[in-house]
Amino acid sequence: MARGDAEMRIRVPEDIKKWLAEQAKLNCRTQASQIVFTLRSAMSGAKALDAESEN
């Protein structure tokens, strides 16, 4: 991610924070990169569901 990217502070439950840290470590990513990866994956899934519902 670039310095020009938007910043956002969020609060998450402890179990999500722990899961995120574990996933980031397993995938050799920073926690920020893991969040972006997870959100982009969810966005792709949502787009696929939207496309199916249009047909």
C-alpha cells in the first residue's frame, strides 16, 4: 500500500484481532495488507453474487 492510500482507524472485537494477526502471519503479510486482501476477496464474492442475481 502506498502512503497516498486513505487511512482508517477501526475498533474490532478481540477475537477478530487475534484471527487477523494469525492470518497475516500465516500469509506473510502485514495486518494492514491482510485486511485489504480479505476485504477485496469479500468484494469479489459480492460482485459474483450480484451478477448471479441479475440473471
